[in-house]
Amino acid sequence: MVRTLGFHPNNRGSTPRGVAIFMEDYYLKVNKASDLKDKKERIIFRTLEILPGFLSWAILFLVVILSWQKPILVAIFVIFFVIFWLFRTIYFSFHLRAGYQKMKEHENIDWLEKLNQLKNRNWKDIHHLIVLPMYKEPLEIIRETFKALENTDYPKDKMIIVLACEERAGGQAKEIAKIIEKEFANKFFKFLVTFHPPDLPGEIAAKSSNETFGAKKAKGLIIDPLKIPYQNIIFSSFDADTKVFPKYFSCLTFHYLTSKNPTRTSFQPIPLFINNIWQALGISRVFSFSSTFWHTINQQRPEKLITFSSHSMSFLALVDTGFKQTNVVSDDSRIFWQCFLKYDGDYKVQPIFYPVSMDANVSRSFFRTLINIYKQQRRWAYGIGDIPYFLFGFLKNKKIPISKKFSLGFELIEGHLSWAIASILIFLLGWLPLVLGGEEFKQSLISYNLPLITRNILTLAMIGLIGSIYFSLNLLPPKPPEYGRLKYLFFAFQWFLIPLTMIFFVSLPALDAQTRLMLGKYMGFWPTEKFRRNFEGG
């Protein structure tokens, strides 16, 4: 068995990159078909890249053809489909309510006290490595992020902060880094500013490459010289606008120390996109809260949970897998699959019912905000690239139990297919058989009742909006004085925009992402614009 020198409990950092990857694990670093040297493997991986987009388009075309050739069959399917959607909405509503209640309970717990009550566990040995990738975010956003870190209840002498700047961002990023370093460097155990060089071999300009560069620098300049055991370091991957709530790190540390296998576990908080929610357009608020609700629901299904956006994990696992891939767009979910494959399926995500907050999508104008919402949704949907990655990994790794492969694999594939086509199907299936089914079908009883049945069931499903209104109003941060009470009414009625936006800002971006991957038109990383109207210069 051939192996590069790498991490071992008695051989820390014996290679400059600290990588411990067996030669047969080469597939852990594959991102697209052309990364593979073997021709047969390239064909297999390329086929898997085509698969999700092909399935989505095939279903849509099949619906049109069957509406023409077999309208009665489609009509029956429509009725069962909308009934399924109704029960799914009810099911998700219960999970949302339970997740919200747990989050409120966890916000009120004294996690430091719970840490002090742990027996045979010295929680003060745990260090936190927080890497904050920065591109062109305004100074005030970065400052708010650091103030939130400073205001946490966890001892600051156990926190290592890396402000990971992009060199290609130019002089403004350097000035911001100097200001932040001057204000906050002496507030934490260690503070490091890094500048990620552009155009490094094997990298794309993305959050993952910048973050990985910063994490490796922290390892080489701080962690290894101080000989801090990797298993005593919790690595947190945040965005530049991520504001941690006051008890986040004490809550995280408690979950880490009480986990059955903490070095084989990622920890996922609940993301709240509310930092600038009062400034956001109604459509932007809908997507911000919808994303929050979806991830709150997923917290209730830990066996299906995959890392998203801000998350934390053992530094040991990060080093052992060779750090995050530097050539991917959706690195936050990809690191889960890297670990899952590396450890033969012995890796999971543990939900933390405790929030962190980020920005809603806000830009300088109405139309630019709409464009940015579309691009952000498309970038998130480009997580579809994980499907060929893990399916290929499943073929290469025979040690992972079939049950785990099927459970996680089916969940992700079904989720991405629904993301791309569910809204379109709901829109089309109510009337397409009536248009294409011919005169014989139009004279049938089912033809007459189809619109009435689908309308009534979907109207009943819309009752779920009441819960969305309630939870969104309760999650709002304090109202700025410049906004009147009427703003709350707008916040309530914004949810009725959902039927108008589901196709254009949910299904189409996802179908766009799948089609690009299917055609081999690989996407690069698009950084979401961070804008606050009350900040000078945006």
C-alpha cells in the first residue's frame, strides 16, 4: 500500500501540506470528469454529471408527451401528486415548529454551566479555529462579524481567528484587514491575516480555495508550532457576514465533547438570514426565511443532514481529508462527502439547534437584487455537482454500507430533482392535459374536476403560509426606528409572493445549474454581493 507522508498521532505535520491521503483515495479530490486520468473513469464520471439534468428534462418532456397521449393517466397522477404535496407540507410544518421550539430552548440554556458539569472532560483544552474568508465586503460588515465573535461567552484565549483575504480584491481589502487587525488582534488568543494569491494551480477563485489557504497557514504558523492536538481544535467555516450568537461556541463545545465520535462529526447550526432583513425587498425576505425554515426542518432529520454554509467540524478530520477541495463551488456540502468517503461512511452531521445569522440578499436596486437572488439560488443549486462526486465515490469505496449509500444518495438526488421541477410540474399539470388531451378527454368527468381538485388541494396547502408568517415575525431582529409599524404588515403579506416566485427563482435557477453541469459548462464561484443601505459606499 503506497501512502504519502501525512498526519499520524505520533507524526504531526510531517509533510508541509499535512495531507494524509492514500493513493487509492485519489477520487476524494476529483471535481469534474477531466480531473481523472483513466479514460473509463472519465466516461463514468461524465455520465454521472449528465444524469441529474437528464432526469429533470426527461421528466418534463415526458409530462408533455403523456399529457398529449395519455391525459387520463396524467390527470390521475396530478391528483396523487398534489395530495402528496399537501401531506408533505403538513409533515414539514410539524418539523418546522419542533425545530423552532428547540432553537428557542437552546438559546436560553447556560452552556458554560453545562460544560462545567461535564465529568472527566476538561473543556478548557478545546480551541476554536475560525476562518473568515473575505473578498470585497464592506468594513462595517466585517466589523460586525468580529464584534459578534468578541461578544461570545467562550474564553477568547482559546480562539484562533484567521481573516482570509483575497489578494485579487486589491487595496481596499488590505486597508480593511489593517483596520480589523488593529481593533481586534489583541482580543483573541491568536489572530492571523492571510492573503490568498490568485491563479494557484488546481484552484478556482472561490471561498473554498481562500478558506483552505487560510486554514493551512494557521496550521503551519500557529497550531503546529504550539503543538495543539488536532482533536482538541474545532474548525468553524463561516462566511464574512456570519454573526455568531453569544453562546454559540460554548454550545458547540458541549455538543463536541458529548458526541459519540466528535472527530467523525460535523456540527450544523441553524442559519438565519436576518442581519439586514429590514432593508430587504419582500421577495428577498421570502427566500431568506424560506432557506432558514428549510434548514430548520432538516435539523429534525439528522440522518439526512448535510453541511450547509456556516458549520463546524474537528480540525483532525479536516487535516485527515487533505482540507477542503480548492476547485469546487459548493465546498460546504462537499467537505461532508469528502469525510463520508474518507471514513468509509463513518461520518455524520449533528444538528445544533442554535442559530448564527447572515445577510439577506440586498443590492443597490430592485432589478439587481432580483438578478442576485437568481444567481445565489443557482450557485446553491450547483451543489448538484455533489451527486456525480459521491456516486463515483460509492463505486470506488466498497466499504460503505449499501443502506447508507441508498439513504443519503436517494435523499440528495430526490431533493435536487424536486428543487428543479416540482414547481414547474405543479404549474403545468393542472392545465396541460386540458390543452393537449384532445376533445375526448375534455368531455370526460375527470377533465371537468381536475382543475377544481388541484385548486382546492393547493389552496389547503397554502394554509402552511400562516405558520411561515408567524415564525418569520418571531425571528425578526429589533425594528430600526426609521421603519413604522406598517412594515410588519408588509412582512406578513410578503408570503403571498411565493406562488409567483417558485418557478422563476427556485425551479429555473436549479434547472439552469443542472443543465450547465449536464452540458459540461461548469460554473465558477459567484460571491454574493454584500450591501447595506446605511453604510457609506455600500
